[in-house]
Amino acid sequence: MTGRRAKGSLESEVLAALWAAGRPLTPAEVMIAVDSDLAYTTVQTILTRLHVKGAVERARTGRAHAYTPVLDDAGLAAERMRGVLDKGGDRAAVLARFLGSLSAEDEATLTELLESHRDRGSQ
């Protein structure tokens, strides 16, 4: 059995390192901050994917880019969820299945959030 990480966990680790730093980081600095045996190219690929997703911004720093987080973990998860809905197909069916998979507590939280969102929109 391999020691594979859960899908998205590397992105979450990189985002956490960027948020904790409080300043833009280069891929080499991210490698150090994540404190793992990741290859430079792996970190660079993760940062590029996060940039494409809009989760980080980047600016040229010498020969590399320095990355600044835009989305936190919750924002990234929301973008993933939105991406699934945007892929096409029957949105109502996807949302119905999602609702059917929620715990009673999560369903209550979602209901409260929807009501709050509606209240803000009617003001």
C-alpha cells in the first residue's frame, strides 16, 4: 500500500503554509514551510493549479513567482463544489443528491445559511 494523500490534501497544506506565512512565498519557501519530502516540481505544480483555480495570486520575483493566498480551505472547497455544478448536467439532481447525503446537523446549518442569505438579499 502506498502512502498516498487524500485528494486535495496537498493543496490544503500549501494554502495553510501560505496563510501562515502572511507574505508571498516562492515554491522553495513553500517546500520548507510544508516541511515534507515533496519535490520542487510537485510544489510548483500544486501552486500553478491553485493559481489556475483562483486560489492564489502570483507575482514574478526574480526567476520565480511568489504566491499569495486568495482563498482559504473553505473557499477552495466551495470552488470545487461550484466546479462540479458548472460541469453541466442536471443541476437539480446533483443538488438533491448532495442534500440527501447531508447529516441532520449539516442540513440545519445549510437551511440557516440559505435563510440568512435570502434576508440579506431582501434588504
